[in-house]
Amino acid sequence: MLLVNERAFPFNSGMTLADLVKEQGGDADILLVNGYPATLDTALSDGDRCCLWRRGKVPSAEEMRHLLYARHSPGVQSRLQERVVGIMGLGGLGSLVAIALARMGIGSLLLADYDVVEPTNLNRQQYFVDQIGQKKTSALRDILQRVNPHVSVTIIDRRLVEDDIGVLFQNVHALVECFDDPAMKAAGLRAALHSLPGVFYVCASGLAGYGENNTIRTRRLYPGIYLVGDELSAAAPGQGLMAARVGIAAHQQANQVVRLLLDVENEAG
């Protein structure tokens, strides 16, 4: 048996890659066997893992699902693809959290921000130079479309206030706080405590500079509510927000969301 684009396919003795390409429709021009580039005359062996792809082709929803099943297992992936995650703030943290969750095949993202991409954002945020001046909501949606076009993305293009949070995010399974403004960080936590029962909440504090990696940690504040960061390092002259440390925190936030959605933390959903 072969594994072709992460799906089982019968193996016949003497089969070459050319035979397999013909069986698969004949239009593949990217050919890999067991992770390495191959040519059409490559002889195949039982158990080989083959990737046949047409350059520029976008995977269908079914193809993407099987690719993610192979990496995450069907049990994990089937749960993630049914979940909705909200992200408040699409800067250094939020843009990377969104991309990480899209790569992991989360079902739906609800993204909120009011800002535009500025040149000074590019040192740590996941935008590109040709997106300067665009709304972060639409710019990030475009990026996510390129990462995984089968993730449902809804944008909220407005400046949030505390009373919005409990209304706009009442139907998500998890909410990630990625604000820069300390007042909105506090507002988000209050909303999580009082207006969003049953919604997991992951916030952040203390991730500026280039301090030690291991000082950024994930801590449980309340049932279903977690804080990521060192809780000390605020942005200051000589200690700005930098891509590497912001990235550590963002990936911890994304991973904590996944742990909560998969009930690893044994918290009621």
C-alpha cells in the first residue's frame, strides 16, 4: 500500500512514479517520494509516501482535511474543525495566533481590530510591506486565505469597547485577548469573568524585549481563563516589542487554546 497525498492507494509490484501519476490524472508536476524530490522513472516500493501535486493548485476542503488528519489524527482534527475562536487585536500577538490556528485547521475565526498596517508594525506583526495602509482585518483575512482557504473568517472592523465583548463573542468557544492597550486588557478580563460564561479566555501580559525564553509562561488565573507572558516586561526605550519574544507568547496562546478545546486541561467547555 502507498500513501498518496496522505491517502491510501494500492501498490503494484514494478510500479513507477509515472504509473502513479497516470493513475492520479497525469497533471502533477511536483513529485516527492518519502519527502524527497523524485522523477517519473522512480521505482516505488510498498509503503512509500508520495506527494503528487500540480503547481498552483489549491487543495480542496476534503484534501486539506486529509492532510491535517495525517498530521494531527482524525480525532484531534475533527474536533478543531468544529470550533470557533475569537481574537481581539490583530497586531503582533493576534496576527500570529490567527495564522497558527488556521494552519492547525480551526473551523472558524472571528477577528476584531480597527487599525491599519503601519511600517512600524512590520518588525513583529505578520503583515507584508505591500499591505501597508490596509486595514488589519482585511489584510489578515487575505493572508489566512493563502494559509488555509477552508477556514471560515469573519471580521469585525471597529474599535471595541468593553460592552461589545460579551455581545460580539458570545458564540465562540475560545477568545484570545491580544490588545496593546492596558485598559482594554482589563476590560477584556472583566468581560470574560462576567459576560462570557463557558467561553475559554486566553490573555497576555509581559512579552517585550529579548529576555529569557523560559520566563514567558502560561498560568491559570481562574477556571477557563489563562494568562501568557512573564507579567513584568512592558515595552520601554531599549526594550521594545520584538518578533521573537512576541512570537513565543503568541504560540503559547494558540497552543493553550488548542489544549482547552481538546479538553486537555480538564475544564468544562
